[in-house]
Amino acid sequence: MSAPTIRAVAELAGVSIATVSRALSHPDKVTDATREKVLAAVKATGFIPNRQAVDFRRRSTGNVVLLVRDISNPFYLDIYRGVEEHAYANGYRVLMGDAGHDDQRILRYVEMVRNRQADGLILMTGRVPEAIHSAPLPPIVVSLELVDGVRLPTIAIDNRAAAALAINYLVGLGHSRIAHITGPMTDVMPRQRHEGYRAALAAAGLPVDPALTVHADFHYEGGQRAVEQLLSGAAAFTALFCSNDEMAVGAINALRARGLSVPGDISVVGFDDIVFATASDPPLTSVRQPRREIGRASMAMMIDLLEGRADPANAILPVELVERASAAPCTVNARRALLR
Amino acid sequence: MSAPTIRAVAELAGVSIATVSRALSHPDKVTDATREKVLAAVKATGFIPNRQAVDFRRRSTGNVVLLVRDISNPFYLDIYRGVEEHAYANGYRVLMGDAGHDDQRILRYVEMVRNRQADGLILMTGRVPEAIHSAPLPPIVVSLELVDGVRLPTIAIDNRAAAALAINYLVGLGHSRIAHITGPMTDVMPRQRHEGYRAALAAAGLPVDPALTVHADFHYEGGQRAVEQLLSGAAAFTALFCSNDEMAVGAINALRARGLSVPGDISVVGFDDIVFATASDPPLTSVRQPRREIGRASMAMMIDLLEGRADPANAILPVELVERASAAPCTVNARRALLR
DNA sequence: CTGTTAGCGCATTCAA
DNA sequence: TTGAATGCGCTAACAG
């Protein structure tokens, strides 16, 4: 009843188990004739190598941990798919973990690598705890984010350019007072998007009014609160750039709750192009990141790392602006809001 | 440099490796004195058991596959969290996979269990391929769904009662013409919700008009299309029950696109209470499933199964109706829609 | 209660 | 090119 082992194959093929192992793992180190004999015996017995034994012997696990900033963000689902697809195609498995802004949680996943429960770590968190340096770093790929002070293989987008893309679009629509709701500024990625916002305004010869930047947390309610704060401030604006879509949807609903029309009074552009960007009312114009591809590329880089292939080169993936209906030309109507 | 093994601990403690193993795995099978000696040596050497060796020897992997109906549904993120938390706390790891309505994908995950890459399978898909029966079933827990024809340990909610909860609520608001947008009727779970809908109407003494039921697919666009279909039909209605929130949001947007007000003209109730239920406009009234708890309970049942504890009893978890703003009393205004 | 012994299934030396 | 022998790190009989 138990599965056939390499021994059964060896017996049937009339060779040693070493030869069977070689015929399967290093086909070129064996004569054509014996390889065929072995393969036939493999088929006849229905032999499937015991992955656990293989991994144990090779001192690898085939597991890779995908550690994300906030697992409740649907954004990461597509990332996961990309990672998982490429992993599966190459015989790896993916364990997704939630960093949850908690150093302990991050360390616990690093421990998994040290305990031989996983081979490497794909980090999609904005930070790593100091304690991670208490031992040699495991194989790590950093994706979407950058970590201050450590140089690691990275898959990312150009966050500055991506933010500028959104701003230039709004400027092209005639907007000159553009507000920005940021993510947590303790992290590099939200800071970069903010820099892109400022740089694009400056490049367009527009003033950068600090009162038009509000810091938030990437969540729905944070977007709502940020709008309240903007609206209760003295500075007027006709457009709003949000560093992710979840905040943008919150912002839109808060604007409408205050009786403002989107995009009639205020244009809104988000970031990420999550599923619910289409579902919001109005459908959200947003900067799309190639999520699936980011996941795929991250896993590919991890495999390069694990299998010792030439230094993986960092990669910057392209983004695009998806035009929907939440941004419109700056109108007279909107100017009223501006002059409010 | 390489990690200390059990041998180093044995040497330091002055006992055999078997005793070290026992002191750690079966503490009650050694004397207090030796246990303390061993534990001290463990601490001194910094020994951490090599999980791979342990699992290899025990012929278990510590991996559990969570196979979901559609990984792009944010609903499953909280499920995953529940599963993962309980798994981690008990030394297990979770691999999430996407069934994607594809028998091949499902079989491929079943194969993972047979190849000793995982110990068991938590199924959150509406169906299992026939081919699964070509070999003895691996340890399986079915959650949220029921699979026709196989009796397996199950964690679920009472879908009929949950649907009835929504319908009774709408009836209580004075609605008598209530439409229903279902999920894919090939699966048991959507059928049960539909039965609940019919039963609740009948129990309230209301007619069940087949023209008011439209079959869809649990997706946003499906919800939109279903509303188009309802609106172009002859049968009028003042309320709408959707078998999940994603469709409900699509439905609301489609209703508003047709110039109908929610809940002014039509009341809408969804199912699942996903994050974006709050974010829709108006915020969606919905039946909430205890996602995290469902995940936790599923993993707990899986562990019982794997560790051979007494037959795990099936569990039915409670749901609740979360009242927001998408449903309102049936008004004169709404009656107009009814009489349209 | 503890130590000795014998593997788990495979990859990889080393000789032949 | 192949086979015999060794051991990865640990658990689980079995004796003592």
C-alpha cells in the first residue's frame, strides 16, 4: 500500500539506487540505455520521489515565505497568485504571512527560515526589525518596498515616477491645487510617492502647499478622516491624489458625504487599481501596478537566489494610469471649491 | 557555523540522543532531573530541532493546504488569517491554493498531499473532481461549502437560516416583492441560500415568483448583469437579496445607473460583510459570517484529524445581520417601482 | 527510566 | 559510467 521507493525502481530496472537517483536528477550523467531502462521502471512502478526525503537530503525545503505589509489588503491577493504560480511551476511552495506592523511577527517568519521550515523570504513590508541582523541574513527578496539601510535584491516600481504620472495627468486636466493623502511616512515607499507628488508639481511650475498633504495609513477610514482634515483646513483644492485605492474610496465617500461631487467638484486619483476601484462610484481612476507580474518576478528572483544563479539584477516594473471616471477637467464649478 | 544537532545537546547533558529526543517530545517519559539537565543543555547550545528531520522521521510535513473557491475574493483573506493563526500556534504551516473552478487545479493540490508535500486539505470549493476518488482520500475538512455525495468533517454556517435572516429582515421592513441574485447553482452552498430565500418567503405567506430569481456567479459584473435582467423583466420588486457582497455592490451600482435610489426605491441586502460593504454607497446591510473563526475552527478540526483525536464533530457557526443603510422600510416611493 | 540500534528515502562520495 | 557504502538529524522500537 505504501508508495514505491527508489529501491523498487532500482530492482525492476536491474541497476543500483544510485543510478536511479542519477538518471532522474542528472540525466546526462548516465548512458541513454540505462536512462531509458530507469524511466521505464519508474513508469511501471508509479514511482514519485518523496519530496520530503529529497529536501531533507538536499537541506532545502522548497518553501518560500511571502511576508506582506497587511494581509487584509486585497491588493496582495494578485501578488500571491503571481508568486504562487511561478513557485508551483518550479516545484516550490508559498507560505503567506502577515507582518501586521509588528516586529515580532516578522522575526517569527525569519525564524522559520532559520529552523529550516522555509528557504527564503519575500519581504513586502516597509521595514525590518533591527534584531534581524543578530544572525546572518537568510535569502531575502524585497518587493514593492525598500528597506532603509539594507541592500537586498529588489523588485519594485518607480514610485516617484508613478506618483508623478498621476499628478501630471491631473495637471493636464487643468488642476493646480492638488492635495495628497499619503501612506505611513515612516516607510520608504509612501515617502517616495510623496516625493513624486512634490516633484511633479514643482516641475509643472506649481506651488507645493504643505497644507494640502495629509498623512494617513492606507486604510478606508484613514482616507475618510484625511478628507475631513483637508476640508476643515483653510487651503482649497480641486483634485486629490491618494497613495492607495482603499483610501481613495474612503475619500470619495467622505467628499460625497460633505455634499461634494466627484469629479464635478473634486477629481480623485488612486493608486493600485484594486478590484473595487471599478466598483466605486464613480469608478476610480488609478495608477495600476502589474501585481501578478510583480509576484512572478519576485519568485523568479528568489529562485535565482536559492539556486545560486548569477547575481539577480534588481528590476523596476512599469506602471500605467487607468482612466475611469473619478477625474475630470478642472471646471468653473470646481473653481468654486478652489475659492471657497 | 552549522546549527547544533541533538548530538551536541546529548554530549553536553551527558545523556544519549534518545533521551534528549524524549525529554523534548515526551517530557513525562523522563525524570525531572534528566529533563532539567537536557533543557539546560538545549539552552546552552542554542539547539533548535531541525523541523525537516523531525517531519521526515515522523512522516508528516506540518503543511496544510487551504484550497479556496476563488482566491481573488477578499472574503478569503480573513479566512486565511484565522487558519494561519491557529496553524502557527500549533506548529503547522498553511499553503493557500486557488481552485479556480478547475478540476485540474484541485487535483494538483490533492497530489501535493499524496506526494508528502502536505498533510491535509481544507476545502473551500463547491465541488471536488470525480478523479479524487481514484485513491484513498487524504485528510480533508470541508468548510463553508458542502460537497455532494461525500461525507466529510465540515465547518459551515446554516446557509438556509442565514438567507432567511436576510429575507425576514426585509419582510419586517414591509417588503413583499423581494428579488434574489444567486451564486452558481451547480454548487450546494448557493442552492441552500436560495432555498432559505424561498422558505422564508413561503413562511411569511408571500408568493415566490420565479421571475424574481436570477442566477449569477458571485462576481461584481454578474451582479450588474443580474440587475439589468431583473429590470428588463416584467416582475416588479422593492427589495433585493444578493448571495454575496461583491454582487450586491455591482447590483447597487447598476440600480443607480438606471436612476433608481438605494434604499429609496430598492432595498438591498448582501452576504459576507466584506470590507467594501462599508465602503459602498450606501453602506451595505449584509449577513456577516464569522470568517476568522471559521478559519480557526477549520484548522482546529484539521489538527484533530491529523493527530488522530476523537472524531471531530461537525460545527455550525452563527451568523448575524449587520444593519447599515442599503435597506429601508418599503415606502410609497418604492411602491411605485413595484407597480412600474 | 535510559541507552543501543535501526532505519526514514534519498543524494553523493569513493572505488572500481 | 556504475555500484557499494555512508549519512542527513531525528524518532521509535527494543533491551536493559
